[in-house]
Amino acid sequence: MRHGEPLPGNPRGRGAAANPTGRFERLAYEPDGDFRDAEAGGEAPPPLATELYRDPTRRVLATNDSPDVGFDTSLNPYRGCEHGCSYCYARPTHEYLGLSAGLDFETRIFVKQDAPELLRRELEKPGFTPRVIALSGVTDAYQPVERRLGLTRRCLEVLTAFRNPVAIVTKSALVARDRDLLAELARHGAVSVAISLTSLDPELQRRMEPRASRPDRRLAAMRSLADAGIPVTVMTAPIVPGLNDSEIPKLLRAAASHGATSASFVMLRLPHGVKDLFADWLARHYPERRDKVLHRVAEMRGGKLNDPRFGSRMRGEGIYAEQLGALFRLECRRNGLARGVPALSTAAFRVPGRARQIGLFEPRA
């Protein structure tokens, strides 16, 4: 299959092939046919345009108390993600909007147009406590629409003005566009960038993450950021047993050679409807590996395809999970990579203009 051709069984450039009914919906829509019908008739599935919707949210900082993640506050300028990753754990969040975790998630994107202004108001509040804000805690802040809208960059401009620490997770090379702002935050120990690298095989990566940056472009972004003095972490996430787990050594080696100084990994998670979406994706793209992959996942998840328990959901359990964890630790040592994301500092936080405003009321010397 030549690069750029539509993949069989799903719309051109999309990860999912259908729109399964959300778990909160009482009614289901059953179309007369699906995208496989087009394939059977010898026609390529039709392309689907991305639709943008205004998100009227009045708060942009979300909090969580999960012990499995290294942050308690996050900022997501977009809901839904055009990258279309077949395995994305965030897909079920679209079901809260009455939409599907399938094609809706990757084609109907909600844009928080007021995010920079709302963020500024939050940081200006007298009671705000400086803290690390995770950018892209759910959906990727550097997905394709960001190139046109620049919403994430405007949020970064606010965070830079306040010198509030930010931890970025992305699989887009577009993050290198903002290295001027990130370098300024790095001067204060207030930024880290984690770039997700799932495979160095461009064909596997394109099938898993149809609209994300190619592996070589992600590595180039790592080098660009590292050369600007910005701490870079490589995230081998997710590790899909039987699909990309054998690439762990070369993924870490490539990232280290391109400036990454630390590494982290997450085992494949398949919450709610993502289980069926990913199983369907395997059947369409790697039918010969489908059973092996799903059996390995179940082996690490207590016999199920998902284990939501804190402490095990990110790493898995059992002999195979332990072997992968040991391999990851060994390769980190071999490549001089620290494990985990570096700690960030809030010491430089400031509220622009506040000191000057107070000074107006001070007596002259």
C-alpha cells in the first residue's frame, strides 16, 4: 500500500470506522450500510470533513485526584481530537456530549475559544495557588486545528507571562513552533515537554494515529526543543502488546539521540467503548494479530480488556507486564534516560502588573 492511500475499511485519514452509540444514549441509530459496504463494492470510503463547534465553557482548569497521574490541574483547549488514534482512552469523553466515541470524537471538535482569557482570570485571582498545569491532559492541544487557530499558543503566552509551570504532553511536531515561549519558561524551571512516540514504523504509526505527526517529525521536534534548553521526555505510550512492544529499545535509543533526557511509558488502556473500537481496528488492519494482542491485554488486566483500578491501570499486572517494565527500565539505564517527568518549580510565578498597582498607593520616599 503506497503512503497516502486510504486504509481499507475506514474513511480516509480516520482511525474509527463507525459511530457506535454512546453508553448514555437510550436510542441507537442503525445505518443501512457502513464503510465496509463501500470497500466491498470496490470503492474507497468517503472522506469525512472535520467540523468545529464553539465550546461555551466558563472554566478552563480541570482538577483530578488520581494517584496515577503526576498532576492535579489540567487545561484542554479542545474537546475531541482529530489525530484519530485508534486506542485513545479519551474517546469516551465525547459520550458526555451525547456523541459517539467513534468517528464523532475525531471529526467533531469543540473549541474553547475563550480559553486564554479564562485562564488569565484564573491566574489573576488573589486566592490562586501556583501549580503545575498539564496541557493536553485529555485531548492533544497540538492537534491539526491548532495550526490554524493558535489557541494553545495563546494559552502558553498567558502561562509564560505569569511564569506558571506547565507540563505538555503531545504527539505533534507542532509543539516546536512554540519553543520561544517554552524556552522562556525553561529559564525558570517551569516547563517540560513529553512527546509520545509509539512506533518508528511509519506504516504502523499511520494506521494507529492517522493524523498525528510522523515518527521522524516527532524526533526532529525533540531535537529542536532540546537545543533550545527545554527538558524533553519521551513517552512510549501506549505500549500495545504484540504490536509495538518489541520497539521499546529502539524507541528509547532514538529519543535519547534526539535530546530526550527522561522517559515514561503507559500500557494500553481500553476503557468503556474503546475496547470494541480497538478490537474492530485490529480486525481491519491486523487481523492475524487481533487475538494475540487482545489475549495479551487481558493477561495484564485480570482477564478483562480493561482494569480501571488505580495503581494498575497504567502499568498492568502479571508476568508479561513485569517483563515489559523490566525491559523499559533496562533500556532507560542503557540510554541515560531518567524515568518519569522532571519536577517543575513555581518559584518564579508572578501576576503581571500587580506589584506596580500596589506601588501606586505607597508613600513617596
